[in-house]
Amino acid sequence: MILYITLTVVTIALAYFVNSTITVQPNRVSRQQLVNRILLAGIFLLLTSVSAFRSEVGNDYGEYLEIFEAVHEGRHVSTEPGFNLVVKAVQFFFGAGRTSSLIIFAVFAFATVYFLLRAVYEQSEWFVYSFFLLMVQGYYFNSMTTVRYYFVLSVALYAMKYVKEKKWCSFVLWIVFAAFFHKSVLFVIPVYFLASINWKKWHIFLASGVCVTFMVFQEQYRRIIFYFYPYYENSQFDNGQTSLINIAKCAGVLVLSLLYYKQAVRDSKENKFYFYLNLGSLILYVFCSFIPEISRVGFYLNVSNIFLIPAIIKAIPERRQKLFFGTVIAVVFCLYFALFLHGAYQEGIRLLPYRSFLLD
């Protein structure tokens, strides 16, 4: 736990000096750009090293070792072809066994951290606050378990920029690429598009009708889901539960957004996009508990709060209110992080205790 807390504090301290909003001059590297590159490299190395050097950390670490062995032996696996191709490529060069397994985990640690950092740097209005939210909400730490999913989540977060720029071909290509590692990400293609349009009153009524169908036609929706994910039916994940913490988080962000809707959301296409994603996430958690692993589906939407919350705080016109909400939100998420670390020892998570093969 001390390692995770230290890593979080040190990387946030480095992020404090990163200025991602500077104007880039063509054919010229400014002093701040150079500082940014050095700091980002330091953050990247720290995060990647802790993730890549782990051993038996994460609930599914052992399951992945079995998948690596099955891929090597040519047996059937449920993982997507892109992931299997990476496994085969590493095993081709390094053979099957512990070394290749460690390299595979390191490859995904490298790629996940890269896309997370690049997404925050390129899209956030306030880099350090967005990075703080990324860390204390556990997105980075959870990438050490459920490896494929969090790699794909990082790609989806990065691909949001193409939605905001209306570069739909680039967006779809990135999501299709990600789907070769975890096909659940295809869900974001229609959802991100819907969140990017300028909603009218009749859209709101239509969305309300869809929410009603979630309650009335649950079995029909489940049949569609299990057509693509048959192994989830009647599994430990198919328990009809939702996440009260995520409901509270989405509701809190919604209240903050509505308080400063005029100042921060109404006239900003980017913030309105994040606002609708957060609202969609709240709807999922409240009405769609019949979906197995609902939290993973919701994360594709509510991860956008790492951009929305800082943007709203920056847009608050009155200085005292800005300081008040910035501080209160930071304290609340620090408490959330403490609860997250407290539960990191539990079966089903197993992010603690941290072990590294360097100390074997």
C-alpha cells in the first residue's frame, strides 16, 4: 500500500508542473515543452515500471498465465485475436514460459500507460487535476488486473478526441483496433456518437422511453448480450448487481454540472459531450443492472469525468467557490482512493500485496 500511495503522490507532484495548454510554435521547442517532455517521461517510466515489474498481482494474473500456455499449445481460448497475436509474437521471439509471460504483461503495461497519459495530456484543460482523478479513481491501478479491458479503455479514452473533432473515420478505426483486444469496446461507437450530438427536447423524451424499455424488456436485452458473450450467462458476473459508489459518483458529477451548466457546459461542445457520457453512465447503473459486469460498461462513459470535473472547476467564475469545490472534490476522491486501497487485498481484486519478480 505504501508503494501505491508513494507512486500516486510522486507522479501527481510531477504532473503539477506539466502545462498541457501551452501554444506550440512550429519548428521550435519552448522551455515549457521541454519541461513537459521530461516530466511526462518521468511519470510514464514510474507508472510503467510498477505495472510491468509486478508478479502475481491482480485477480486474473493466474488466468492469464493459463491463457498464454493455451495459446502456445494451440488450444482454444476465449480471448480476442489481437491479444492472441501479441502473445504469439512474444512467444515466437522469447519462447513459452515465465520470461515471455513477464514481457507480455510489460507490453500491455507500456501501451496502457502510454494511451492514458497521451489522452490526459492532449484533452484535459487542467492536466494535474485530470491526472489526479485518473490515479485516485483507480483506473491506473486496476490496469494491473483485467489487463485487456483496461488497455482497451485507455484506447477509448484516447479516441474521444476524434469524436470531439468530428473525425469519425479515425475514431471508428481506433475502436475497431481496440475491439481486437476486447470486443466490448464496440459499445462506444453508437454511445459516443449519441453523446456528441446537440440534444433537443424530443431526444430527451426518446431517451426516457429507452430507459423504460430497460425495465420492461430486460430478458430481450439479455439474449442479445449473451449472443455475443455466452460465457457470461449464469456466471459469477451475472448477479444482477449494480455499483452504488458509481451511482453516487455520477450523481455528484451531474449535480456539479447542473450547478454551473451555463458557465461550463452549455456553450462547450467538449464539456457537453462529457456531460452526456456521465448522464448515460448514471442511466446504465440505475436501469441496467441486468447487464453482467455493469461497472466495466459504465467505465467507458464515466471515465470522462477526469476531463469534465476539472473543466467545470476552472469555469467557476467566483474564486471562493472555485477553491471550495476544487478542495471538496479532491478530499472526497482521496477518501475514495483510501477505500479503494483498503479493498485492494480482497479476492476478486488482489492488487495488494504488491510483489515484483525483481525481488524473487
